[in-house]
Amino acid sequence: MGLQVALEPVNLLYCFIGVLTGTLIGVLPGIGPVGAMSLLLPATFRITPIGAIIMLGGIFYGAQYGGSTTSILVNIPGEASSVITCLDGYQMARKGRAGPALGISAIGSFIGGTLAIIGLMFVAYPLAKVALRFGPPEYFGLMCVGLVVVTFLAQGSMYKALMMTLLGLILGSIGLDLFTATARFTFGIIELTDGVGIVPLAMGLFGISEILVNMEQPLQRKIYETKIKGLLPTLQDWAVCKWAILRGTILGFFLGILPGGGAIISSFASYAIEKRVSKYPEKFGTGVIEGVAAPEASNNAAAQASFIPLLSLGIPPNVVMAILFGGLLIHGIQPGPLLIQKHPDLFWGVVMSMYLGNMMLLALNLPLIGMWVKVLKVPYKILFPLILLFCLIGVYSVNNSVMDIYLMILFGIVGYVMQKFGFEPAPLVLAYVLSPMLETALRQSLNISGGNFGIFFSRPISLACLIIFAALIGLEVYSYYRPKRRNP
Amino acid sequence: MAYGLKLGTVQEPGAGLIPFGVAALLGLMSIGLSVNSLFNLTNEYQEKRIFRGIEWGRITLVLFTLVGYGIAFNSLGFHICTFLLMILLLGVGGRLKWWLAITLSVLITFCVYIIFEAWLGCPFPKGSFGI
């Protein structure tokens, strides 16, 4: 069934558009997959839900492929998950080995992605069956863990990330209360009775704010001028990379499933592990091919695996999946354990299209490297007006409301100030998406138990989640206040 | 504001309970962060001028252009607003030559019309001029 759905010409087209756009987004610094997905989300309203998810998903894992191109050639990561590829990838390019670096990056991503999809097929369905036994307390516990893991793994201050999580919970409560239909924080503005939309929020925080940051300085890009030849790695390269790719894939798969995990964390962790197990760790950072292969396999495996909590549990594990979650809701599909039963065509169609998407990406990223290099040369002073225009069109077309434009600009300013002061937007967006579900789960649990909080501790899964939650909060508090080591 | 929405009881939480609790926690954390940054209790802060050396003109131009786009959107219509937006951002923000900025603006406006209005059928306002 899945292959039949995925091979429909129109779905193949959406898959191709998604991975092509994703690769382009990944190649171009300045806008990430979240911004691109929220930009294209309104465009999916006129297509089927399956086509929409195939396309949006393609953007996400396509961006993982494209991000490595700029990391290797320009030493500027196209995506956050490609930051680590800069370390050895660019050094390989400087040594005249840009071709093998690009080649192993694409092939490693393909292997990582394909193996992760196989894992997804075996894990998602059983997990969904288990999740059917989940009640409100279990969902509350899981979502709390997801939110705190995102703050724990934040690149900046965990304390500030936790504050952003709380702010996201408040933003998610704007609109009509689900239980009492009371208007909350709408200030008499009728457009806010449905709450703040995810599109203006995400576009503002990730799209507009990123442009404002880039406007601070003139953006100069120097592309490493070298002829890219010999994209296929040598036999010796394969000999050293095969285990690195496998290790990266396994690590990325498990980190991708975890709430709060994802492609960024997995790429850093994978690099650290390769350096630890290598016979020549001192060479990492000077152009070691395993330093490219492992993170790239890992980030792509994590990208595929992060679909599992969304499709099986209905809980988006990271901000990208939160956008997809919003997309499914807009199309009238409720993500959750019943999704696979009620919409098997959507689930298996998306899974099969991931196989096809990965094959398309291999074809796009190897022979078409020259084209992506030319794209990199488009001046940012022409790109940024286009990005702004697409943001405006995208946000207006959701509700045909100018209020959404103003909200996007407001969140753009907020996002800019947040970036300057070191507050990350990802925890805010994830908390915003989870807020209604979190509050519903909490209030339903208290209704069931008659106000007794013991319900969260009497059920094993909920108890386990809250123990993990408390442990991570404790670790955050400890790391914040522990005495800093001084250099001798 | 959350307090005014009725907190309810633990057995039957009201509309304001969760927002009030979360806001209170956020408020406490904000105070903690402010105190820490003022007195540098955890020794992690160093003075840094984060707003220095920034091209404020370009940032202000982008913001005012976007707000102006929103204000004029219904009255001038989508196409005129898009054309003016592109000219300002390309010509003033991007500092392109004027003839190039105008040419690109016309081209972009036309492409956007073809893709979003003609092909995807997005209903954009025509404005007072009916364009």
C-alpha cells in the first residue's frame, strides 16, 4: 500500500519538490528547514494531506543533505546539524579532496537515512500499539520529559531555554480555553480567539529574525575555488568510514526518537564518539574523512527517526516535527497512536516516500554539485528580499488576515532580541505546540483522580517520565550553580 | 490577567490555573536571571556590547517596510505593495543600481502573480486601484 501511494505520480512530484527545496534550503545559509517548512505550509493547503506531509518531510531530511555542501565548500554550515561537518569537511576541501568529502557526505547520509527508515518500519507500529494504552497521565509525563530534554540539550544556557519553554506554554494558552470556552489573553482581538498561529510564530522567530541578524553586517561569502573532481571515495576511504557510518546511524536513530533529540545533537555526539574511538584522534579537525561521514550519517538517521514519536505517539520530538504536527492538524488529521490504524495510507505512503526521497537526494547531491555551487554565489542582497516576500505571502495565505503579518513581524522582532540575548527559539515553539495537549492531559488527569496528584505517581509510565523529568531538572540546576573550574 | 480568569480548584482547574502557575514560575526565573546578571553570581557573564557596530539603518528599513506592507496591503493591493516592497528592499536595502532594482522588482512581482495567484489560486486583495 505504501509503495502504491508513494509511486503515484503526484506524490512523486511532491516528494521531488520537497527534497529539492530542502537541499536548496540546506545549501543556502540564512534560512533553515523550520523557516522553509512554515513558509511552504500554507502552500500545502490545496493538496492532499499525504502530499503535504511527503513534501514537508522531504524539506526536512533534504536540508540535512544540502547543509553539508556549504560546510565543506565555504566553511559556513547551511544548517545547524552541519556545523560539525565544517571541522573536517572544509579542511578536506583545502587539501584538494572536496569531491570525496562531498561524496562520502551524500553516501553516508543515504545509508544513514535508509537504515533509519527500516528501523522506523519496525518500531513505529509496535510503539503505536503500546501507546494505545496511554492515558492522560502518561501523555502528561511524556510531554514534560520532551520539553525538559529540549532545554537540557540546548546549545546555549539551559536556564534561558527553560524560560523559553515556559513562555511557549503561555503563548500556547492564548485563545479560547478548551474546557470552559473562556477567552484567554485575546485583548478583545477577534483574530486571537483561535490563538496565535504556528505559521506567523515560526516564520517570525526563525525567518524574519534570521534576516534581521544577517542585516547587521554585510554578508561576505568566499567560496573555496577549486575544481571538484572525483566524487566517489576511494577504497581506503570506505575501509575507514564503513564502521563510522554504521555507528553514526545507530546513534542518530536513537537520538532522533528521543523527545528533544534530533539531527543537531546526533551530529555532535557522533563526531565526539568517532574522535574517542579513533586510532588517531589528534588528526580530527585536520581533514579526516570519518569526521564527515559519521555526523552526516547520524544527522540524517536522526531526521528520519524523529518521525517515529510524531506518527506513533502524536508527540513531536523537536521543533521541525512540531511544524509537521501543525500541518497534520490543519489538514484535519489528529496525530496519535490511532493514526496508523485510521490512516495507514498516510503512514506507509510517507515511509515509502522517504526511501524514494533519499534516492532522489543521492542523485541531486552528487551529479548536481556544480549547480548548488552556483546557487551559493547568488548575492544575499537579492536573496533576502525574496525570503521576506515569501514569508509575507505564506503568512497571509493561511487566514487571509493582515493580523498574521503583524504577528509575524512582532515575533520577528522578539526572535531577534532573543538571539541577541542568548535565548533559543526552539524550546519556545515546541512548548507552544505541546501546550494545549499538555494542559488538556493535566486537567483530564486531575478530573479523573478528583484532584489527587498521586495519579501521576501511581501509574508506572507516568512515574518513570516524572522521575526522568525531575532528574534532568536537578542536573540543570546543579550545572547552573556548580563552581566553574578555573584554568591553571 | 491569568488570575482574573478564575483559577478554579485542583479537582476542577479553571481557565487561569495553568497560565497563572506558569507565569508565576517564569516571573521567579526572570527575577533570578536579573539578579544573577546584575551581580554575576555564577561568574558566567562578562560585559559585552551586543548592539555595537550594527547597521541599524538596514534593520530599521526592513522593519518599517514590512509594517508598511501590512498597512497598505488592503488599500493598495497585493501587486502594488509587492512591487514597492521589492524596490525598497533591493534598491535601498540591497543597494542595487536603480534600473536593476526596478527590473528585478517587475520580474519578481510577475513571477509571484503567476505562481501564487494564477497557479495556486491564492486570493490576494486587489486594492483601491483594482490591480
